[in-house]
Amino acid sequence: MHQGALPDLPFPDRCFDAAVANFVMNHVGHPAAALRELRRVVRPGSRIAVTIWPYPLPPLQQLWGQIFDAAGGRRPVVMHKVDPARDFPRTAEGLTTLLADVGLGGVQCDTITWVHRTDPEDWWSGPANGIGALGMLMESQPPEMIVRIRETYDKLTAAYRGDDGLLALPTAALLASAVVA
Ligand SMILES: C[S@@+](CC[C@H](N)C(=O)[O-])C[C@H]1O[C@@H](n2cnc3c(N)ncnc32)[C@H](O)[C@@H]1O
């Protein structure tokens, strides 16, 4: 296995037949530089595929924020934001433009929608165990607030709970692909 971090991958030019960045562009500080690096390592005529969460956020992605706010949770965690000069609109048009502007051709972008089905305890357990940005937020709350967040979680997720006990959470992503010239 090889490891590397965009925008500096430890690979020679044109060494791959394709590149996939599945929900990775949401995390990089310089999206255009990251895409230029993917373009560098992929052979001409090959494809790059990218997914990101869209904005406005779909219901699934909004729900945790709604739960925190309704519970009265504090948001002391300073999240790193992309420099506005390097950011792009999280829309089909914004993602298409980003790919085209780094010199990729044949850009296609679709919004894909699906329903994420999950056990309410599973969906709670990630943030409750400190995973990801939500987990950092949870860890910064006092114990009594965790109790309140859990009560609010049960209340606000009830609307999404089916007869089988699972949550059915509507969500969406932008899926773009392009060809390296
Ligand atoms: C939401 S996860 C998606 C993981 C995986 N692609 C998937 O679809 O399950 C975001 C991923 O972006 C990766 N990531 C964040 N910053 C990165 C960077 N600068 N270069 C490469 N990968 C990065 C993280 O390591 C993490 O695996």
C-alpha cells in the first residue's frame, strides 16, 4: 500500500488508468491543486471521478446540526475552512467549473440521490465515540449536554424511523467525472 496526501502524491506522472476521489475534495485545503495533482498522475485519455456533498445540504447532512442546535449544544470546535479564494460552490455548476478550470475535458456532473438506511444506535455511535468533526463536537460537550443531545437525537430522528426500526435518511451527492487530455 502507498500513502500520500494531496496535493503532493508520491507517484510519477501518468502512472494510473483512473483516479477516484470519493468525498475527498470536501477535505482538501486547495481543491484545484488537488485536482491538478490527480490529473498529473493519470494517463491521457483516462478518467477522473469525484464526489462531494452538495450545498444546500440534504436532510441527512443537516440533521446533526439541527440536533445540536435544538439541544442547545455549544460549538467551540474551530473547524478549518477553505480559503475563500480557493473554494468553489458546492453545486453541479461549481464542481463542473472547478474540473474544467484545471484543464480536464468532457466534464459531466450529476446529482445522485438515495436513502441511507441505518440503525439509530449505529448512527449515534460514530459521533458519540469521537469519530470525525461531529465526534470532536460531542467530545467538547459536558456530560449533561450529551444526555440532552441524545434525547433530542431520539426526538428529531423519529420522523425518519420506519416500521423496521431503521432510520431512512434522504441524502444526495454530486458525482462528476472528466477526461484527462
Ligand atoms: C469521507 S472520507 C472518504 C473515504 C473514502 N474515499 C470513502 O469513500 O469511503 C474522506 C477521506 O479523505 C481523505 N483525505 C483528506 N484529506 C486528504 C488529502 N489531503 N489527500 C488525500 N486524501 C485526503 C481522508 O484520509 C479520508 O479517507
